[in-house]
Amino acid sequence: MAVAVRGISPVAHLPLVLGILRKLQVAFLIDEMIPPHRDNVMSCGTGVEALVLAILDGDHALYKVGARLEERGMLPLLQAGLERESLNDYRLGQILERLFAVNLNRVFGTVALKALELYRIETVWLHQDTTTLSLYGAYEASEVSQEPAASASDAPEVPRPAFGHSKDRRPDLKQVMLSLGVSGDGGLPLRLGIRDGNTSDSTETPVALEECLALGLEGMVGIVADSKAYSQRTLGLCVEKSLGLVTLVPRTCLVRQELEAWGQQHSPLPVLVEKPGRTQRDKPRRWRGQSVERSVAVEYSDGHVEQKTLRFVVVHSSQLAQQQAKALATAQGKEAEAVADYIRRVAARSFACLADAEAAIVQEEGTGQGQRGRPPTRWHYHTLHYRVETFTQRQKRSRRGRPTKTELPQEETRYRLVVEAQALAQAEAAQGWTVLATTVDAETCSDAQILRAYQEQNSTVEPGLRWIKNPAAITPM
């Protein structure tokens, strides 16, 4: 029996993605928050499905969505009788404005909670991080046309693009801040926030913690974040709300420097986590650590600051020690070349008197004023010792022409600097140390559990941030 084939469409991975969207009931949940209008051919929920498919297929321009999905043969699967013209940029723009009007965080949380219920994902830890989204074009005002919300208090605040510290290393572009919270199991996004472009991480983290609490997740122990979360206000909020927090203590904090010195004195510490080497030749990777208590300053909601005893987990990583030793050797090698070039330039200078040479030593040692307002150059991995050396050289004749046979050459005494460089010895025991601060007591989570929770940070939230910034990373088949 002959079978007539009307057409073949390269559907690629889009039917699988649409099946997951239907299993999560994304369109149904959105249509409950934004009821469809009888004059619209396509509801907001179906429009969101179309937008997700287009984004995961590599096209982000709104006017290309209809044509792209028609090429993939996805229009009949989205909605019976759906035409390409219904997916125009004007209608899709209306859908985006309606989503913003009902609060994106609410939409995001509703879908995330549905995924937690459907796939039975545990939310013991929530991983939090921030990044910046660079914007192109002119953004003089942060006003977006949107339909009126239920009340003025429910209207979402539009993030203001502004210049600030760019994590994309594009200080010439305006930006907004993206804040993301994902589950520790599987990295499922649960909370999303968009802030002004010049928002500080220390300001955003307490807000993110409040929004995580508002989710009301059962069984959540706490939140894991990087060193941006270590601040007096964040610690005070976690103490007030009895919220668990695991964060990395920055290197600039005195408590970390003191605890790293304590760890070196009490080394070796108990083994917390052990993993095999990345290759058969590599040694097993071990993380040793122990928790101690220290008193640090915390700030409460009413603004007063007081000392509070917190738990710190001092960790030594053999893998990190190898990485730091290798990086240190590379940095020392590069600086040795710069030091050798510097010594040649200093030795080429000469001075007419001893006072000028001694003044040059003060300048070169960095105790004097820098040039053009810059601080003097200091070496990180070498120590330089200066001394003055006297030498004689033939004095230049004051008259032009060939000297007579009876004229004796005149010599003068000059002074120059001699520089001796010595590489600083870096103790191996000082490499590979980190300090984690936590508000979770030892009875709830052991030192090993705290360490494992922080190790999952890079494998959960950071891939989500990278994908949101570059969704085209998923290439179509």
C-alpha cells in the first residue's frame, strides 16, 4: 500500500522540549494567572511555549518565531489550526508585557514549584548566585509599557539599566543584575530576580534570602552562596530568621587569615571528603577540615550591630594546594623575567653624587611618592636589596676637536645602584586553605555535609547563569 507523505520537517529536539513543557503544565499555569481573552487566537501560555521552543532552537528575534517554528513543523503541535501569522512580534510582545505585569518572580516560582512536586526533587539546599547582563542600545529611561496590575502595590518595579561593575568585563555597556536561586539536587531554578545595573551584591543577597524564605519549601536546611554573601547584614538576617547559610569567607577578612593560620598549626585535620584522582596517575583528592567557633559582628534588621558566635569550617584541599602551587610557580617565573629587566634598567643609570643615589634607592624601594599619582611598584614574589657602588669613567671634554698628545684624559667619580634579587620562599603548608562560614549547627549538618553543600555550588547555579546569559549555547540539531 502506497503511503503519501505531504512533507518532512526537521523537528530536531523541539518535540521533546514541548513534551516536558506539557508535562509541567506550563501553559495551563500561565493561563490561570493570565486568563485568555476571547479575541486572541493564541493564549499567553501557548505563546510562552512558542517562545521557549524558539529560544532553544537558536532564534531570539520575535519576528522570526513564527517562521522558525513553521519550518520545524511545530505549529500543529502547539495548537490546532495555528497559523504562522498568529506568532507575530506584536502579539508576542504583548505576552511578554503581560508576564511582566503579573510579576515574573511569581510566574517563575509557580512553574518551579510544579516541577518540584512532579519530579519529587528534594530542596535541602538552595544555591544562590548573581551575574550581570550587558545591554546594547540607548536606555535613557526605565519605563516599559504594560497593562495595569491589580493594584499599585502589585505592580513590579522595572529594573534600571545602569553602568556598574561588569562581570562580563564590558564597562562600556549598561547592564542589569540577574539573581538566580536553584535547588541543590539537579540545579532546578526556583527563584529569579532582576535588579538595577549598579546594585551591589551585598545589597542583593539579603533580598534574595527573603525571597527564598517566601517560597515556603519544605525540608530546606539553608542557602549556599559564594563570598558575596558574607556580610554583617546577611549574617544578621540568617540569625534572625533562623535560616541556615553556608558561604565562603573572603580572603580580605581577618577572621579567615586567623583561621588559616590556626589550620596550619593544627594540621593534619580530619579527612572530610575523599575522591579519586581525575586520572589513574593522579593521587586521590582529599579535603581535610574541622569546624571552630569565632565571634564576629552581625547586623540586625533594626540596624544595631553586635558580636555573635558563629561556626567556621576550616578546610584544606589537596587539589587546591596543587593548583595554587602551580599558579604560584608560574607567577614567580613571570615576575623573575620582569625583575631581571628592571635590574638592567636600574644598573644603566648613574648619579653624580652620593645623595642622588641614596634618594633613588628610597624611590625604588617604594617608600617615596609614585609617578603621576600612581603607587610605587612593589614585587609580590621577590625581595630586592639595594646598595650604592662607586665607579670612575672618562670625563667628557668641554672642547670639541681632537685632544693634543700632551693632554691627559680626565676621569670623574660616579655612583650607580646595584640590585640583588631574592625569590621569596612560599611555604607549602600555606597553600590550599579555605574557610566556610555557616549558621547551621553541628547537630543538623556535619562538617563533611557543609563542605559537600558548598562543592555543589559550581555545578548547579553557575551553569544556569551561563545558560540564561547565552541560551544559544544549546545548538539545534
